[in-house]
Amino acid sequence: MPLLRLGVSLQPRWPIEDGTAVLRAASNAEQLGFDHVAVGNRLLDSGFGLDTDPLVLLSAVAGVTTRLRLLTSVLVAPYYPALVLANQAATLDVVSGGRLFLGIGTGWNPDEFEAVGVPSRERGARTDDHLAAAKALWTTRPADFEGPFTRLRAAHLGVPPVTHGGPPVWVGGHSDAALRRALRFGDGWYGTGADAADIADVQRRLRELATDDERVERLTLASAAFLTPPGIPAAVPSPGEPLGGVSPTATRVADALGELSEAGLTVCTLWLPVAAEHVEKAMEWIASEVMPQLA
């Protein structure tokens, strides 16, 4: 079985009165052998979990870990001016020693787009503009760029990234537009709740959309998956079909992950719809019962 790198989402609603709880969980994830932790991007209260700025929170996680990779899952590119996005991502890339993976999406929430003053109808075009400008700033000093929303003239980014070419960009989404964006700008594709058939379909569609098969082969295929370990109550409904079904066992979960791996997935983020006080118990179950079956 090809190697499958497992991570965990830091999405539960952590207690505000103990702001370091999420950092302890991230540190524990590193000790348990997880590949990465992931943080989503919400500006308004979703009622679904931790609604923080992913680059800010992952900067704090970088300070309490040494090996753990850091994934934005996903950052909504249109919310950030291109120069701000490029500089913040490069800053985190530097302070983490090159551990950032920049999961990018176009967003969907009309209330948030209205609140930041960005027309939601422009979200695709702005994402393309911001990614192209960020790539220019990460790779060229000084950088010139002319796009529909960003103009740069002999710009020197405040801090150049430590990763050559900038942090890897994983483009989220299942639409053809998202897949084209991944081929144009991405180092990887990032899905949500994808099963083995979905992964195979994404690979087929990428090959159909690509002008170069080698470009497809270079893309990392990653996805979030949902899991509520046995004996741990769910705090919110699973957003999609859970790994191992509604009554998962370690073997069922490992088999499901194995199918994803065989289909071509190389990175899987486990989204745990459990209360904050159960997150570490859930991670420990995964590390002790599921991971050994994937070795």
C-alpha cells in the first residue's frame, strides 16, 4: 500500500477561557505521529467549530511544534489582498521552517463576502489573480504583476519564503474550475469527503483538462475525511459519509483509508466532529488502533 500521510483538523470549538488547549492538542498530534494539523478559514461564527484566522493560529502551532506540517484547510483567497496573502504566507513559511502547505479555496459564504466588501461573483477571478500575484512575489525580486485586481511595480516582498518558489499551494474544490486552477497554480489538489471513486474521477478529469500529463502526475492528491471514533460522542453531525461508516472499527477505518491510498490519495486530513475535550482521546485511538494497520 502506498504511504498515506494522516493529519487531523483542529476544528472543534475550543474553550475561549483556555486558549492554549488547541496548542496542546497540536503538540500531542505531533507526539502521536500525525503528519499535519489543519485549520479552516471562517470570519463569522459558523456554529461548527473553531472560527479563527488559519495563518494566525498555525503560526502559534508552529511555535509549539518542530516537525508537524501546517495546512490551511482551506484559506479563502479572495478575503485577503494579494500582497497581504503573499506576505503572511511567506512569514509563516519562514517561522515554521518551511512546514506550511497553503490550501486555497474561492469561498462560498455570502455573509462573509458582504462583510469584507468583496462581491462573491468575483471570487474565482480574485482567487486566480491573488495566486498569480503571490507566485510572482515569492519567485521574483523585484516583482512586476498586472492583473484585474492586483498591480505590482518593482515590488520586493517584505519577507521572501524559505521554501523555493513559496509554500506549496493545494487548490480545493471539485468543480472543473477548481481543477483547472490546481493545474495552473497548484502543487496539489485538496478535496472534501472524497471516496476512492471520487479520487479516481478527479484524476481522470485532471488528465482531460490538462495539456501535459506530467503536470497531473506532479500534483499531490489530498482530501479531508470525516471520522467519529467508537465510544466518543459526536458534537455535531458529520458533514459527509464517515470513514468506517456509522459504527466504525479500527479495521473498517484502516480499510477505507487503504482504498483511498490505492486510488491515489497521498494525504488525508481527519475531520473529527467531536467536542474539544474528546479530541485528544480521538487522536490517541487513531494513533494506537488505526495507524499501525497502515504501516
